[in-house]
Amino acid sequence: MESIFIEPWEVDESTHEFFIPDYINELADKVLKHYDFSVESIQVVTTKPDKGGAIWKLETSAGPKSLKLLHRRPTRSLFSLGAQEYLVDVRHARVPPIVKTKDGTNYVEAGGKLWFVAEWIESLTPVTKDLEGAKQLCSALGEFHRLSKGYVPPPQAETASRLHKWRRNYEKIIYKMDWFRNIAKAYNELPASSYLLNVIDEFEEQARRSLERLDQSSYFELIKHGNAYWGLVHQDYGWSNGQMGRDGMWIIDLDGVAFDLPIRDLRKLISGTMADLYKWDAKWIREMIKAYHKENPISPELYEILMIDLSLPNEFYKNIKEVVYDPEMFLNEQTVQLMKTIIDTDQTKWPVLAEIQNDWKEVE
């Protein structure tokens, strides 16, 4: 198994949606021989062909399980596996327990990647895409963050931490704005180029103001508390990874967890939810923050960081950064419509942020 190295694979019209190369399926069969159960059926449930990852659902003699091929570096995957074990065994969180191999380990290494089996949590359903559902997501997220505090990675794992990277991330957004500007100038004949050039200055200025506010905030004092104090962020949390089970909300797919200020997950959830609404709504945001706060209290200093992070042009950057990879394909009429939607939504953001700016006294 060790002579093979798993690589990303291509999916095209000759392959189906859940195509996995034969050599990886063969590796999966060999990996499963390390477990003390027999496999009755195996079904692909998701793939990450561009990264080289996959998830299968197993029906086994010991009940339903999931098999995951983790696409990250093995030392990075050890960090997330250690976190999952800590959350289940020490903190009794509602995240899927890892199934041990015959040798009592959490994983099998094959093809230069780590594979692991976890319990398949039956009857999970997404919460409703309304305010009540958003509050349930936020409540579960707050509980997850609170329970993740105190995690210490295994000695052989690399420490994944974004705690000290906020300023660098803000600077990267500002820097990339100039890339977007230069690409639009270079491809000025394409439909979306002139529109992008008309709006880029405003979004760049938003990012600069956010960086200035971060530099004047309590951020540098807060991060001195260190990784274990703050705990883990999920990094990819939303309606698909927070789901309702028979005994409450479960959080799944922990492969990308990292140390960070917890409100980063909350900010991403709020920004994404407002984008789905096509407008910013003060009631929704207040209720989401309060639901989170009940499970993992937000200090005034942390609330200030949340407000600063919400002021970044997050949705614009997230959607427009694809221009770097294929300008000719990206700068089309559909992107013009996308930018118009982002700008219309962004205009509703600023009155709402002004309205909730001092709410920390209420959520305290």
C-alpha cells in the first residue's frame, strides 16, 4: 500500500458524479481489513476529486459506519482525528465516535493518506432554512466551541492554528483586490471587466478600514490566551455539517478543524445566511448571536472582533477570487449579475451593522 500515492483525479463527461479511481477503491478494501467487522455493502456518498478525498457509507456486521479518505497531509489529519477523539471521549460532544482498528488505532495509513472509520449517525436531518433553524445551528456551534476548549493535539500531529493569522488574512484580501483590478484591466473587453473595475475601489477600501479597526482592537491581547484557551473552529460549518438527530444537534465532518477565535465560524455562518437572504437583517443576526452566546458567552472584546470581521467584504472576495484561475471563463455576463447581487446585498449591510454595533451590552 505504501508504494502508491493518492493524487487528485479528474471527473468529466466520461465519468459519473461519484467516480473514484479503481486503485483507490482497491486501497479502501485493504484498509477495511484492518477492522474487526465484515462489510455487507459500501456506497460512495461524497468525493473531493480536486483534492483526493472521499467518504463511503458502510453497512457492516457492527452496524452502519462511514469510511473517510482524508485528503490533507497525514500530520494535519492527525490533528483533526485527535480533536474528534477528544470531543467524544473527554467532552462527550455530539460528534461521530471514531471506530478503532484491530490494533486499537484511530486510522490506517495507505496511499500516503490517512483513512478512518466512524460511527454513522442515523436519522440526521438538516434544520429548517429559517430563523429557528439558524438559531439551532448557532446554539450547536456555541456548544461545539465551548466543548473543544482544552484540546491538546497528539505529539506527532502538526498544530493547525489560525489564531495569529487574522491580520495576514486581512492583508491578503487587500492585496488580492489589486490582482482583481489588474486582471480586469488586462481583459477589459470581457463583459464583467468594466463592472468589476467600477466596484473594486469601494471593496478594497472596505477591507482597508476593517484592517485599521482590527489593529486598534483587542485582537492582539485576546490571542495571547493561546490555542487551548479558545479551542477549535470547524471552518466549514453550516446547514450540511450541523444536523438534528434524535438526541439533539450533531456536528459532522471535522476534517478541517483548527484553533482560532471561535467567532470566526459564527461570522461565516452569519455572512453566508445574509447572502442567502439577499439582504442583511438585524433581527436574524441578533437572534443568531444570542443563541450562540447562551452556549458559549461572547465578551465585549470578542463581540467587537465579530463586528470588524463582518465589515470585511467577505462575500465579494469569496465569489470574485475565482477570477484568478480562469479570467476568460469567469468575466462573463453571469458574473455581472453575481456582482450586482453582491452589491445590492452589501448596501443593506451597513445600516444593520451600525444598528447592532453596540449590542454587546445586551448579549452580555
